[in-house]
Amino acid sequence: MPAFLRSQMRNIAPFVTLIALIVFFGVSSPSFATLDNGANILTQISVTGVIAVGLTFVILCAEIDLSVAAIANATGIVVAYFTLQENYVNIANVPLPGIAAIVLAVLACAFLGLVNAVGLTVIGIPSFIMTLAMMQIGAGICALLVRGQIAYAVPDFVATMGAGRIGPVPWIVIVLAVFLLAGHVVLTYTRFGRYVYMTGGNREAAEYSGVNVKLVLGAVMVISAVCSGVAGMLGVAHFGSAQQNEFDGYLLDAIAAVVVGGTSLFGGRGGIGNTIIGLLILGVLNNGLDHVEIDSFLKILIRGLILLVALIINVYVQAVRENEQSN
Amino acid sequence: MPQASEAVSGDVPARLAMSGVSKSFGGVAALRDVDFTLRAGEIHGLVGENGAGKSTLMKIIAGVHTRYQGRMTLDGHPVHFRSARDALAAGIGMVHQELSVVPDLTVAENVYLGKQPTRGGIVDWRAMFEGAREHLASLGIEVDPRARMGSLTIGLQQLIELARVLFSGARIVILDEPTSALSPPEVQRLFEVLRSVRASGRSIVFISHFLDDVLAISDTVTIFRNGRRIVSEAAAGVDKAWVIERMIGRGHEELEESYTGNIALDSKPRAPVVLAVRGLGAGRAFADVSLDIRAGEVLGVYGFMGCGLIELARALFGKLRPKAGTLAIDGKTVRLSNTAAARRAGIAFVPESRRSMLFYREPVYKNMSIAVLGRIGRLWLQPSAERAIARRHAEALSIRPPTVETLLQSLSGGNQQKVALAKWLTWPPRVLVLSEPTRGMDVGAKDDVVAILRRLRDEGLAVVVLSTEPETVLSLADRIVVMKKGRIVGEFAGEAVSKDRLLEAA
């Protein structure tokens, strides 16, 4: 393999995968390659996408956040909890003006992220364990607030962003685009973004260069939690209800989107561009499998296999790189 | 060279004999045609500078290096170990400077590591505690076998590791720098144990930089220099000066400057103090360190491996939080809670390992700008400014290739070291701290680094160079302090100093 292709393997492999999937589903199903379905796919990946933006920061730092789905769920429930519900919803909730509910919800997810950050940087708990605990804490908050019930009402602004449209375009897709763009700008054009890459690339060297590594790691945990929280509010509006375990599938999807896109689990390589490709691969796959005749139980297995292949490529590319370095 | 040792131990049989042993790493000779004899019931001191070949020889004996030229016999039978396990089975054990004890297990479990006595498949704790107690007592070590290893002093842990090696059947024990972390009473206790081991007919190789200790305990001393065995001599008949003279060599043939003569120190006692260190201490690593670091002066800190230099360097850059003492810059006390605080206070640091300093997969310019990004732009990156600054450094330090987009990993080691220096020089710091700045560099690159540091000093920067290589300190420093076991034990200022005196002080 020529050196250039090998060095770009991380970016090329996901792109080729995406094209192959689109061609495959386009050929197998006449209903797949339509404009409407394209819009469907974008809408379907929106909630995952907003979570994945924050997760990209965390994974670039060679950390992980397993609490994203739980924090999304909790934040969605918090915003519903502070909104006036219909009579038949049997929750002792506290109705507040929409803006107050949104602010409280954002503060809540930022606080949970801060707890993650303190656990990781001050106490020194590995992020894998810390966020595993937070995953349970988030689930606990959900359970306490809704007590097995389902809430339906959210503030108007959240409802518009999650379920409304502007002309033919769903607002939720625009929100996703804004988050992706903001994430990309921060990572590529700001000093903080450079610190994220450098901390992920060689944490010790970043520290010996006078970078406040703990501050960077703490910040990415908070960013991840806030992105999850926003995704949670949008999701509740998008699905039309707030309940327990609503976001359980989103943890794996968000991690898969980041990693399948080619961002290195070892930190320092990748970015929002990779996450976009990863999101599209997952979106096309989930959507496309509905368009072809396939055992719905087999779908789960196929998704697992695709994720496995992406992980193999991810680790393999890293190994090739290290080989080159040691030679 | 006369075979002095032959006469020393009379007709005691050789336990281990090596003849004509050579070993090279990638074309560089580490051992050249070495003969070495270790007798039964002997304590054999092994001395030489870093890289003289002591460790290589011991690693061959301990089965770590398996490919070498020459012959080795054990009790008269030729042997060639294929692995460390082989050597251990033949009765050769090693106690490393970094102990390999398990701190969370009990003393008894450490002694019996990997072969606990069992009864019916279950660990027989009573037998283990009793056995460990007896075995340790037989060596004169009094310690509760139920105590947690990590709660004991380093000195005791080391004795217990020695006991474990003996317990596993070793008849030859190699001790690597056993006294570097010990207090004087602990050294005496170690010596007592070693004498009782010797009395039982087992042999000990004692590798150390601490010549007083070597001469105090050894029966025979062997001196290495540049991969050759220079001489073996009865320890009773020689003194420290005699040993140092042979370790360094006089009028020899090496290409590099050897610093055997006197170097005049150009100290500047009246220059203003930039960084004042007072009573700095950090646990076992170092204690009560006080230094004045002056503008326009290079302060050299010299000491053996494990003397606390590395930790001191980290404490000066906020990487290691000191337990005691203060730091003051320009008379103002500073608290360095992390490396970012140290950078803001005007301290720059180049660690001993380039790997912990540089970003190999990033281009040169990002490596150079990382420490000064905040001065280039608070929020937004300024890539064109970054590249301009990097190009200026690349030219000033003659970094090859001069293109700043090159990935750092494709530069040579010397050029990488220059990048590590350059990252601090855009806005010169008040104090530049360097740990082992020329380690592993070829002569040309070394000269470049020396020239750069001299120029920075002349521009008024306060520089601290910490090194375990006397040449490094002598080639750079205007004033030298010597560290030993975590404390400052000597200072050379405004006088002439030679490598002999430096080694003697440490």
C-alpha cells in the first residue's frame, strides 16, 4: 500500500464503507435511495448525533463516557418534570415557565458532567468506572422523578426544536448541524481544541508543556454531558414522551458512530468529520436494513458485526502507526 | 593486565568463570573480551561508570542477554542460559535496584511468592508464616511475617527480597545498587546479612556507584571501563582514589572530552537570584533541598541514579507536589499546584525522556507552539503565526529538515531534542530546568545543545541542569551542587573541579 493511502486509512476506510452501504441498499431496495428517505435518515441520526459530538471530545482525549445515554434520559425527564403535564399524568411535578425548565435541565446535565469531571481528575477514578457509576445515577434520577409514569409535555421551544419543521427541514436536523459545526470549529480552530488533541496524543508531553491536562479532561466531560442533555431534551420532544430507559440504545450508537467514523480510541486522532461519516454509516445501516427483506432479529447481529469490523480497523491502524514509529 | 584476583582468594574454587565474553548492540561493543571469576563464599564488588559494561555482564550471567561470544562455566561445567528462568534454575538470582516485591501481600507471601506451601490444594498459611519467620531469622532478619510488605521500610523490603531469592535456591546473588536508597544504619544491617550469606558459602556480586560501600563489604573489586575489565583486586588493599582513577582512566584514547583534568567554574555569586528553593522535601525522594538559581548562570546538579534528582526536577515544574519547603521567584513565593502554574510562573522544563516531551505524530510546528499557544492567541489558534515562529526557531537552531510541516517522528534524535528546547524559547522563561539534556546524543548534537544553552545563559536566563552523567554537568555548569540520597552534600563554586572530585563527593 502506498504510504499516503496507509496514513489516510483511518479516514478512507469509513468513507468507503459508507459508499458501499449506500450502493448496496440503493440497488437492493427501490424505496431506499429517495430524497424523502434521505431526510428520514438525517432525522433518525439527530439525537445520536448531538450525543456523539460531545463524545468525540471525550474519545479524542483517550477517555470514555458511558453515562451519555443516562444523562440524556435524566435531562429529558428533568425538563418534563418542570413543565405542566396533562391531568392524567400522575407525577407530582413542579410546573415552571418554559425557559426556567430548560435552564434547570441544562444546569442539571452540566452538574452531572461536573461530577464525572471531579471523579476523573480530582479523585482519579478511571473514566470507564466513573461514568459507569454515573450511568446508574442517571437512571436513578429518572426513576425517582417519573416513578414508572410517562410524561408528555415539554416546553414549547423544546417541542419545536425536537419535533417541528421549518419549511421541509426538521429543526432537529438543523440543531444537529449547528452542534456538529460548533464542535468542529472548537476542535479545529481554538486553543482548547488543540489542547484536546495534544492531551489525547501524549498526555505526559502535554503536561510537560504546561498544559493543564486535568482542566482539559474535566472540560470534555462537562461538554459531553451538556451535549447529551441537549440530545435528551430534543429526544423527549421527538419521541413525544419522557420515560425511563428511553435512551438505552443511544449509548452504544453514539460510541459506535464516533469509533466507526475513525476517531482513535487511543486519543489524538480523528474529529467531527469522522463522526459525521460514522453517524451516516450507522444511519444508513439502521434505515437500510428496514428497506430490505431481512429477519429483524438478524439486524441486531449485523450491527454488532459492523461495529466489530470498525473496531478492528481502528486498532489495526493504530498498530501500523506504532510500527512505523518504532522503525 | 595482571590477573590480580587469582592470588587473592588462593585456591578457593571458582563458582562462576567467564572467559573471552564479548557482546555488542547494533554494532556498538558493550563488552570486549571480558574474563570474570566469581568464587564460592565471596562478595565481589563491581564498579564502573554508566555504560562501562557492568550491567551487560550481569544480564548475561542472569540469562537476560542470551546471545554473546565467549564461554561461561558454573562449578566447572560449561553453561549457556537461554532465559532468566534457566539462570534461576541453575541457582543465579538477582535483586534489582527497583524492587519487585508485591506491596499488598504479607512478608511471608512475598518470601514464598509463586510456591506457597499447600495442604490438600489449599494454602497452608500456618506453615507459610512459620517457615518464613524461620528463614528470615536464619539470615538475622527479625520481622513479623504477617506484616504487609508495603508497610515496611525500603531497607527491610530489600532484605526480604534478598531472602526470597536465597529461598528460591540461589547460590549466586547479584545485587544492583543495593545501598542507593538506604540510610547508614540500614546499610550496616544489609552488610551483616550479606556476611551471613557469605558464611554459608554462597557468592554475591555487589554492583554499586557508592565506592565506600563497595570497598567496605567486598572481598574482591573488579573495575570496568568502556566494556573492558580493567582490573580485579583484593578490596582490602585499595582505596577510593585508586578505584576512581581506574574507573575514569588517564590519558586514554576516547574521542569525547573526558573531563579528567580540572574545569574552572565561572560562577556568578553576585548575579540576582531568580528561583530560590528553600528546604524543599518530598517524602523519601529528597529532603531539605535549598538552592539559589541565578540569572545568567547554569547551575549543575549531579548525583547517582536514584539520588532524587529526577524527583527534584519534577518538583521544580509543579509535576510533583513537595511535602515541605518553599519556592520563590524574584523573591515572591509561588505555589506550583500543576505544570500550568509553573509555566505561568516562568519556569520551563525539558524532561530526560523525549518521549514524555514531544508529540511524535504531530508536525514540528505544533510541537514548538504548544507551550506558548496562549501567548499567540487567547481563544483562537493563529496557524500562520505558529508556523512563522517555528520557522524562526528551526533556522536559529539549525533543525533539519527545516520544513515545519514535517511530522516530528521523522526527525533524528538530536533534532527532536532541539525541538523540545525550542518550544520554550519563543518567549524565554525566567528559569529553564533540564533533566539529562544530552543523554543518548551523538557528539555533534551534544555540542549543539551545549552551545544553545550557553547562549541562553549569556542572554540572562537562569538555567538548571540535572544529570547523573558527570560529563554533562561539567560541560555545562558554572556552579555544581552534588546530591546524595535525596540531600545536597556538596557544592563547587568559583573554583576548579574535576570528575574525580565530583565522583568522590557523591
